[in-house]
Amino acid sequence: IVYITDIPLSSIQHVTNSPMYCSIVWYWNLKMTDEIRPDTPDNVVPPDKVVPQLVKGSSTPRLNVSRQVYNEDEFDRGFTATRKSRTSIFKLQFAISLSCLWKGIKAHVPVLHWLPRYGIRSNLRGDLIGGCTVGVMHIPQDMAYAMLAGLPPVYGLYSGFVTPLIYFLFGTSRHISLGGIAVVSMMYGTTVNSLVPDPSQVSGESNNITTQTSYTTEYISCVMTLSFLAGLIQIGLGVLQLGFIGEYFSDPLVKGFTTAVAVYVAVSQIKSVLGITIQMRGNTFGLPLTIIDIAKKVPEANITSVIISVIAMPTILTVKLLNIRFKKHIPIPIPIELIALIVGTMVSHFFNFNERYGVPIVGYIPTGLPIPQLPSSKFLSSVGEAFPIAVVAFAIGLSMSKTFSKKQKYSVDANQELLALGLCGTIGSLLSCYTPSASPSRSVVQEDVGGRTQVVSIISSSIILIMLLAAGPLFYSLPTSILASIVIVALRGLLLQCRVLPRLWRISLYDFSIYIVTCLATLLLSPTIGLLIGLSFSLFTVIVRIQRPSCSLLGRLPHTDLYRDILYYDMANQINGVKIFRMNMSLCFINVEHFIVSLYKFTGFNPALLLKQQLTQVKITNTVETPSSGWSMNRLFRRRPPTPTIAIDSSSCYSNSSFVDTENEVSTSPNRNVDNNSAKAPPVIRVIILDCESFNFVDSVGVSTLEQLFLECRSVGVRLYLAKCRHKIRSMLKSTGFFDTCPKDQVFLSVHDAVLQAVSEDPELTAELSDIGTNPTNMSTVISTQL
């Protein structure tokens, strides 16, 4: 262990004849003049004993360190390990003061923290442009997504106006645009349809105005109640500090789910494109059945609606692609959705599409703000239906928040995001709003045009307010096919997520499988069931990877103290008589069986079989060399048998090795003569070293397994060493009494320390490490490595 003093740059610079060229060459020759002893506290080489020297002409720095071999017990005695005290998260503090109260309020109302520091010169211009742009995008998208959820278009405007204002107060992300999104709207459409069946689909009373009005009222009440419940769930999760649940929704899971829901959304909009009336099925196998129903009604399609959609969709898509293509040259993207709404409404009004051609239109859009209403007690028991909506809305919102926070270098609090979204849902549901989330398209545009803070939400809500107070009735003649076209084009990004599949296939078969399973389950069953299956399968793949982790046999790279997998490094050489095994996972109850089987397979070492063969060999020797006397037989077995050596063919390190009872493989005589000219005498296993660097934790079953393995190795005369155990693991082993079975001096600081100890205890192995100057007498080694 070496402390290196700072070296002035001027002392290691070598300037050549060229004034523009400066070459720095390093050579550190670290020499220790004093002997380091583990039993003394002053075993750290002081800086003045280390002599860095610059050697001209050296292209790479080299480090020569001389230290003794350490096991963990010696290291802890020489370098006192003390654990710094940490404040427990469970410690209760009862001291209350005004300053503490104010800090608590600021922590849960982030606007009080950042708004007083708002930079008008640096932020206001970008926020004004971003607010106007996002507000214009809100109007057509909110109306379209509300119809997707089965609500009148004005309810989408209510959500776009109220929920961003609430998030402005409580949210921590600066760049997301809150409001209705396609995924959540689709989940509401399928869920509420199963709770409130359409009477026209049940009894055929489609022409009864009273029945339809009652159905619409009950449908809206169900949506608002589910939104209220989803908000309460999010608030509860935030209070319990469970924001980490968003981490369980992996990127392949979210992509697979949203891709499938995008297909749901596209299919649901086909009815508006064709101008037909059909109920979207929300039960199991609802999507295939809905496609069949649409196919049956294709002959009833409204030709004018189809023509409007055929013109609108390519136009909107083309302009959006141009906005992306010329983003650097167009400071503000062309609001093609709003233009399509205005043009479509004007053409429909002047040519009277509804009366002349039967084109479905939006109809009357009321003006004014919504009247607060309490949730319906009839649907308060639908917590199971609200939970998936709450989790999906949070997962998508948190994903977008983290994306922008990483890009713009600021932090996002997941628990505070839960509280913010929950308050948006609960308070918003009282004002005729449904569960909001972060819109990917609007959020990206908001950041691109220069929006820097949530002041953008104030400006965009102001634009929607103008729409609600004055401009709503102007869109009476808007064809629903225009809104359907806007939604379908907006799904392009979600549908194109399938392009990630080849990359997932190359990176991880598990991630590829998660995407496929989640997507297919959502398409064939339902969004709620598909999400549950996808999450369960994702956790199952984690369990499989924990249960069967990769294992490896390590070899030493020549002239270094580095040990690497011999399967990947051809120059990594195994040391005769020493097997170094590593499992790349923590040792726990779920993988102890795999650990033992892999250890036997990779090292070719099976103590149970070997012990059985030893007993057989002893019996054969006794039969040949002792008289047929019970007294002699008992006396023989009372004697302690000599320590056996185990011969294993090195070629069997990656196969199941069987121990054959031959004198070339198992010998109970330490003085057995071996022919030095024999062609390929198999090496013997004397030491097994477990590289524990990847053990983050070891449970009680893992400790028992290590104890049993140590006893089995000791019974057949093989030494078992542990290397690179973390301090937490060693503390746990000490508290469980593991060191009563395994001595502390068999737990080493590094794999190289363990190897040197093994070599020093067995002179026959000394030559294996002759290239680094091992001295078995004083347990000291000099390691010369290139950094």
C-alpha cells in the first residue's frame, strides 16, 4: 500500500527542440527501504520513502511495488477498519420549528424553490415561445385524445388547462408537457367500456336519446371516478416513498407495452376514419374481435370521411417530417394539427358535410370552465381497474422526466413526481379532468423550441383558456375523421419502436423476449392483463439470471497479478495445483445448487466421490496388507490416513470430470514415485480459491453452503481460500460463526495474495510464479506491472 506524493509538472516535462512540442514521459520506480510488518500499526509507507524517478525514453509508466502477502485478518489488524456512523432513515425527529416547517413545505412544493430564482432575461423568451407552441399543439391533441377515451372533446381541453397548472406547483421536471396522452386515453376507453356497457350494443336502443344521454353521463362519471382513484393511488405510493417502482418498468417492457397500445389506438380510430359506429371491445381478446367487427362494417363506410382522412393523414405526416428535417432552419415548428383543425372545420361548415354527406362531426363544444363535481360512489370499488392506469401514467411520466433531466443536467425526485401526478389526478377529477401524463411529442417540441421551465405550462394553459371561453363553438362542424387522422399520425413514433428489436436481439435475448411477450400479451388479451404479464415475465427473467449466473475459471496473465477467464484470454494460464473459481452473482438460496454444480464442473473436483474412492482404496490396502484379524482391522482404521493428493486432467476444467481409481489419479502415499519422463502427468489440485468479488451479499443458505464446502475440502486434504470479500460480507460471516469453521487466515485481500500463499505453503508450486520473484521464506513478493 503506497502513498504517492504530488510531483510538480515541471519536473516531468521534457521539451524537445521544437517550441510547439512537449512530450511527457513517466517512469515511477517505487522503492521501499523499510520492512513492512502486519503486526505493527505503522505499516504504511510514508511519502518520503517513495522515490518517483523520471526515466527519459520510457513510453509507458511502470510501477514496482514491494509488499507482503495479506490475508484479511492481517490487513484489518494493520489497517484499522472503522465504520463511519450514518444517520438512519428510520430515526424520528420530533423537533419542530418554523424553519423546519418551511423547508418541508418547499420540499413538497418545488415552485417555492425555483420560482424566486427565475431568470427573466435567460428564460422568459424561450418559455414564451415554448408555451405558445405547446398550447397550440394542446388543442387538437387534447380533443382527439378525449374522444379516444370515449369522452366529449371538451373534456380533453379541461385536462389540458387544469393539470399543467397543478403540475406547475408540485412537479420537479422542467420540460415535460402534462395532459392527455394516447396510451392512458386508450386504457380508459377499454376499461370503462367493460364497466359501463353501451346500451346500443346491448339492447339496440341507439335511437333513444334519453338512454344515450344517461349512458354518456354514467360513462363520464366512471372516468372521473377512476381518475380520482388513480390519483389517490399515486399519492399513497408517493407518501410511502415508493417512487422506485418506476424502475421495475424496464425500457423493453415499456416499449413493448406502448407499441401494443398504439395498435389498439390505431384500430379504435379506424371507425372515425371510415365514418362508422362501433364499440371497442375491452375484454379478453378484445382487439381481434374488434378488428372482425370493423371488417364486417367496411361496406357501410362513409366515402366522404374516408376521402377526408386520406387527404389529412399524408398532409399532416409530411409537414411533421419537414419540421424534423428542417428543425435547425425553422425556429418554431409549423402547427399543422391546428391548421388541419381550422381548414377541416371551415370546409365542413361551408360545404355542409354533416347534412349533405352524413359525415360525423364534433358537435357543440360548451364554453366556460367546468363545474366541480364529486366522484360517483357507484365506481369507488374499482380500485383494481384504476391501479394499472396509475402505474402506467407514472411510469411514462417518470421516463420522460428522467430523459430530459439527464440531458439538461438536473435532478428529478420520483416520489415528488408521484405526489404531483396524484394531485393532478385527484384535484383534476373534481374539475372534469382525467389522469394526465407526460406527452412525448409535446415535451420534445417544448424543449426544442427553447422552453426552460414550467412557466411554459402557464402560457399554454392560458391559450387553452381562451379556447374554452370563446373559441369552442367555432369548431362545431369539425369532422371527427380529422381528429382521428391527427391521432393516427401521432402514433408513428410509438409504432416505429419495433425497430429496436434487432438491437435487443444482439444485446440481450432476455430484453428481446420481454418486448415480445409484453407486446403479444397486450395485443391478444388486454392492456391491463398484458402489462401484468409483461411485468411478471420481466421479473422472472431477473430471477432466472440470478438463479443461473455465469461462472468462470480464472488464470493468471504472465508477468502480472491479473487473473482473467481462461475461456476468453488465451494467455491466461492456470497454476498447476490451484483452481480459481468465480461466480458472477451474489450467493443466495436461489443459486447455491448452481454454485456447487458449477464449481465441481469447472474445477473437476468432487469431494464426495473422492472421499468414497479413498475409503475404497483404504479397504483394498487393508485386505492386502493386514491379517484376517478383527483387532488389526480396527487398529488400522484408528490410524490417521495420510493426506491424499488429487490428480485431475487439466483438459476437464469445463466438463464433468469423473475420478477413476488408478494410481496415476488418486494416491494415498505421499512418497509415490512418479516417472519424470511420463508423457503428460496430470496436475493435482491442492488449493481451490473462490473469487468473491461479485458477492454483494450472502444469505444464511449461502453461508451454510460455504461451511459445508470448506469441511468437504478439508476432509480430502484440499485447502479452500476465499479472496476479495467485501467488508460487509466478512462482517456477516463473522457474525454467523463462519470463522469457527474456516480460519480467518484463509480469507485473502486479493486473488494474487491467495495464490502466493498457496505457493509458499507448497514448494512444488513455487516454480509456477517464478516470473514475479516469489520468496516463500518471508512471504514477500515484488510485482512489476504495466499500468
